[in-house]
Amino acid sequence: MDSKIIKNAAQCRLCGDVIESNNPEKMETCQCGEISVSGGCYFIARWASTNWNNIMDLSEYEDSK
């Protein structure tokens, strides 16, 4: 069974910002610049960070039938 992305979001462990991507082509970045997400509800894999331990995944999924 495949999962559908309903929320593409992450929290920066350095500054505490919660960022969410709603547009597949626009990169959202936290205030300290440590993490970025893009891809909207199409791609979770479009995340960036200098240290992956600084990203807390807040994305939400639902099973597609």
C-alpha cells in the first residue's frame, strides 16, 4: 500500500522553527538557515541541512487505497 503525503513539514532543532512546504517548487528555510524543505505534497526527499540530526520530521501521511 502506498502512502500519500498530506503535510511536508520539519522542525529545526537549533532555532525551533517549524517550516512547511506547500509548493513543490518553493524552498522554505528556518530562521537560522540550518534546514530547508520543498516539494509540497509531492516529494519529502527535498530536504536540506548541514547536519541531518538537526531536522525533526513533522510530516504527515495517509494510506492511499
